[in-house]
Amino acid sequence: MDIEKFILAAITTNPKKVPCGVAVFHCDDKEEMEKITRNLEAILDGIAHSLTEDLYVIVKH
């Protein structure tokens, strides 16, 4: 089974901006958030998109 067009994870420094039904990674600061985002992008074989300055999502296209 292939997963396509799906949000695989959300990475944020602001817990109030978390989407439901997705794996969420809470980070202490922007530097940690960007590091986690880069790593998850590679691990999950997805593409990272910045929705706001404190929220990234990893999407499988």
C-alpha cells in the first residue's frame, strides 16, 4: 500500500496550532524545529512545508 497526498507529521513550537489525526512533534525553539523537520523529511521520504513560522508539516505527494 502506498501513502500519497497525506500529511505524515506536524512539527511545531506552538502546541495550540496542532492539526488532529497526525503525529505531532513539539519543539522548544525554531532551531530544534528545523532540525527535527529536516530529519523527518528524510526518514519519512516526504516534503516539508512551512505553514507558519512555528508550524511545519511533512507531506507525501
